[in-house]
Amino acid sequence: APQALALMNDAGTLEVAKALAGRVKSADEAFTLALSRPPTTEEAAEALAFLKQQVGAGRAAPTADGRRKAWIDFCHTLLNANEFLY
């Protein structure tokens, strides 16, 4: 548990997530770069749903900043995946 909490809260991990988010143009590309494989159909659908939910959370209309934060959150999640770590 301490390792997982450290990765979730570590400033270095968040910086890597920001860099990855700035580099990718799609969830498929994020999966490929982080996990060296494309997402399954289910993972792609879940990623899209997550991004849509994050962008729309608490906003009347999506903003560029909201989209950027959503991608950072998504990439941060990938970097904390068990598959990424091992």
C-alpha cells in the first residue's frame, strides 16, 4: 500500500503524467506508450468514458484546461497501473 500511495501522490510521477498527456493524441497512443500494447475494446471504451466524465465534471462547456487535466488524470492512472509497474 505505501508504494501505491507514493506513486499516486509523488510529484515526479505527476510530472511524467503531464509529459505523457502532452505527447499523446489518443487513448490508444497513451496505452501503447505506457503499456507497450493497444487497449482492449473494453479498455478503450472505459478510457473514453473516463475522459468524457472528467472533462464535463462541473462544467457547462468543456474547456481546454479541463481537457488537459482530464488527459493528465488518465495518464497518471496508466502510470499507476499494475501492468505498468511490473
